Amino acid sequence: MQTLLQVSLKSAGNWLQQLKDQVVALAPSLAGALIVLIVGLWLIRLVHKMLSKIMARRLYDSSLQSFLLSLFKGILNVLLIITVAGMIGINTTSFAALMAGAGLAIGAALNGSLGNLAGGVMMLIFKPFKVGDLIEAQGAIGGVQHIGIFSTTLLSAENKTIIVPNGPLSTGIIINYTTAGYLRVDINLAIAPNMDIDKARRVAIEAMLTHDKVLKDPAPEVAVQKIGDGMITLAVRPYCKQGDYWVVNFEIQELVYKAWGAGGIEGPTPHRVIVSKTVQSAANLPTFG
């Protein structure tokens, strides 16, 4: 019994001695790793504050700021942990390979979502439009209600909510109707071919200038677009603010039509040309041979 106790004490002493030797051997590495960890965390906080100030100075969207700052901080923390683990002797090769494989798997699974994410980040940085603008993109026209990380929400003239993914939106053609501060409303109206074009133009411009939502500068325009098909087609072009586009588009047509009627400017009369061909009977056809 005493011999067994002595053996156990001796084994414990040897284990403690080995642990002590390992601690002494690893002490410089542990001290260096601890210093790197403390300095690294301090630097990460410093970079986080600097990036936050830069984004705020450049008026980045708040949701974009939060996303980018969280992304940068997460990446830097992972790199710091891998560095510290390597300094204390932990093999980080397999860990890095595992992370790379996981990243590829996640990227493949979220291919479409990552494209929308990248598109949202690009639009929030370069700002081709802002909330409140009237835009046309991906076959949809509407006012911008919300710009998110993955999608943009539009409100159409019919009061329909349209959600457009940011991936296709960022790579396609975007028409912003608000950037210049005003819009031109394109309306085509026709008059009879025997009407006085100058009079029709004058009456139309005078009528448009009476509308309270039509801008005086730039002034409305009327030009001949086409002469033919039994009519003269006039391009009626008033200018208005972005929010008044549809009101002007609908009301100016009625206003000019009534002004032309009061001024004796007649509209085109629909007509159809019927061509009659006489077909000879077989009995009256000449014979040969």
C-alpha cells in the first residue's frame, strides 16, 4: 500500500514537473500572444472609430455603415484570433482550410443573395438615386420608398409597392427622372391636315401656361412630329416638377383639346380607303392555243 502511494506521488510529481517545464518553455510565446491580443483589440477599436467617422463624413446610409463596420470588425477579429493561436503553437492550417471551405459553401448557397448584397452596397456608396426620387429600372417606374441592403422598394403611380432586387438593379439601366429638378411631359396630339399649325401651336402654349403646375421656365413647347395618315401630329411638351408629372400628363391633354375646340382647331377625321377590284369570270377570260 505504501509502495503504491509512493508511486502515485512520484507520478504526480513528474507530471507537475513536466507541466512546469512546458509553462516555462511557452512563457515567452504566451506573453507575446497576450501582448498581440491586447494591442490587436485596441487597433481594431481604433480602426472601427476611424471608419465610422469617415462614413459619417461622407454621408453613407446608416444601414450601410452598420453593415460595413460589423463586417470589417468581424474579419479583423477572426484574423487576430488566428494570429494569436499560431503564436502559442496551435496549428491553424486546418482551421484556415475549414474556414475557406465553409466560405465557399456559404457563397455557393447564397449566390443570388450575395449578388443582391453587393449591388445594395454599391448603390448605397455611389447613390444613383435617393429616397423620394422617381426612377425607371427593370421595367418598373415608381418613387423610391426605401433602399435596403438586398432590395429597393418603389411606389408606382397606381399606388403599387414594387420590390426590386439590388443585384439586377445595380447592373441594369437606371433612369432617374428627378436629378434635373423638373421633368418634360411628352404628349402627342393630332389636328386635321387643313388646320393652321401656327395657330394650333399658339393656342396650345397659351392653354398650358394657364395650368398652375406647368413651369414657365423652361417654357412649354409644341412642335410638328409627323405629317401624314390624314392628320398633323403635334408634340406637346410642358415641363413640371417631378411630383406633378402624372397630373400634368392627364390634365394638359384635356386642357389643350378644349382650347383647340374653342379656337376652331379641328381634330383629324378618321377615314378608310376601300379599293374595289373587278374579277373577270372564267367564261370571259381569253383562251390561248
